[in-house]
Amino acid sequence: MIGLSGAAFSGVTGRGMVLLALTALGLAVAPLFADRYLVSVLTTVLWFAYVGQAWNVMMGFSGLLSLGHALYVGLGAYVSAALFVHFGIGPWAGMILAMLVAVAAGCAIGFLGFRFGVKGVHFALLTIAFAEVARIGFDHITWVGGSGGFFLPVEAGVSDPLNLRGSPLLFYYVALALVLGALVLSRVLLHSRLGYQWLAVREEPDAAEASGVDLFRARMTAVAVSAALTALGGVFQAFYFNNLFPEQVFSMGRSIEIILPAIVGGIGTLIGPILGAFILTPLGELLTFLIEAGGLDLPGLKQLFYGVALVVIVVFRPEGVWPWLARRLRLVRQPGEGA
């Protein structure tokens, strides 16, 4: 079940606000007490929390199922990387064009889907098809490396925040800023007229249209916002890892990794994607560590773990972990409770 997004903040109890504040404070100071490996794990967690929140705008807020969100990550990554490598344009400027390209791709998908009545699973298949076309296409574009990969220049010991060149701490705090920014933006959007239209379209599209909501415009806006935010995550990925391979960036596996945090944490909630990322990513890293420590060769085991986690959540906590946890710990007010 899709959660009630507005309850993520407006219905938070005093206990919940204290917990959220302590969590934010803990994330702000965590790198000061963590080693390099832990900082990298936390950065990865924050990245998945961010792109999960970006995907949540489409599915959670407006009810549009996308299984090809790796498309927007890949476009954001490749456009910003190409601008940096070939033209010397830094990521802060390059991200604007990267986001615009992703929005254009999203609008193309939306136009085909919404104008021709493609809905539900068929719309999801359309998003997969576009991601696959991009994967195959970038595999043959030698200007950005083709199948051999595209590599960003790295100078050891050079700190240049304007070009996202620097220590792991720089990337950690940028990732943290992305998560907080997406969280605030999502809440602002949800409590705007557009947000109420999204929720209406998600729950009762026919009734929403009868009340004067332009379904096409509302859905296209959701796609555009989600695509732009996801592309920004792609920009971060390009400059964090400094290498891009179409088979990885545009893969179906990457799309699944993007949507899992929201599913596990709670689709349609503001906190859900963040909590989901903090559950899945550390467990995945722990599993990888145990496999390597045991000297085992088990390729694909992490993906199997994600699959099992998805089945468990769908069967036992279909609304996600956050709504259940919030009720159990009384972090949000229940219907009928006062302030």
C-alpha cells in the first residue's frame, strides 16, 4: 500500500522530531569518527537514499511505475562527464544540461505513454525499453568511450570542490546535502497545489480529471521532476567513481537498486526511501564482506539477497518499514490524535 506522504512531517510527534533531529546530527558528524571505508559505505547509502527519493516522486506521489530509472542516472552521468572531459565544463554547470537532457528523455517517455494511453505495467515496460535503447546506444558511441568505458581524469592529492575533485569527505557531504535537499523539496511539492494534484491522480484519476485536474500535465510534471532529480544523482556518480560503463549505468539491475529503498522503506512516504537505503546497503555490504572473508566465489548473491528482501517486505510489510516503525514507536500521530 502506498503511504500517506504528508504524514512524514506534518503528523510527526515530539518523539519523532527528536529522533529525526538526532539522526540528522549523527549523519553530520559521522565522518569525524569513521574510517575511510565506513565513509564510503555511508556515501553509497546516501546516494541510494537520494535516487530512491527521486524515483518516489513518480511512483509514490503520482502513481507512475518506472522500472527504467537507470536511464536518467546514465544520462546525467554521461552528459556531465562528457562536458567535463571534452570541454572542461565543471559538474556544477554541467549538471544543468544533464538534468535538461534527462527531462527531455522523460518527457518523450511520458508523451508516448500518456498520449497513447499506456498505463501500469505497460508504462513500466516502456521505461525499460528506453533504458535498454540508451544502454545499447552508448555502447557504440566512441566519443564517450563506448563499451570500453568512459574515464574521468583524476589527479591524486588535488582538492577542487568546484569540479567535485577532492577527498571522500567532500563527496559524503555533497551526498548528504542531496538527500536533505530532496527531502525538503519533496515535502514542499507535496504540500503545494501540484502535490495535491499528484495525490489525487494517484488515488482516483477519473475523479481528479472530473474535478478539473489536467492528468497529462500533472503526470508529465511528475516525470520531469523525477528525471531531473535522478539525473543529478547520475552527475554525482560520474564524479565519485570517475568511470562509466553502459552495461552498468543503464542496466536493469541498477534500476532495481534505485527503486528498492522506496519499496522497503515505504512507497509514497518521505522518510521511507532514506530508511530503506540504510537497511539494504549496509546489509549488502556486510554480505559481500562475509563472502570475501570466507573465500567464497558466489557471484550474484547480493542480487539474490535484494530479491529475498523484496519478497519479505511485499509479503509481511507491504506498506514498507517506515509506516510500521512509525506506528510502533509512535513517531507519527494516529488518525484522530491531536497535536
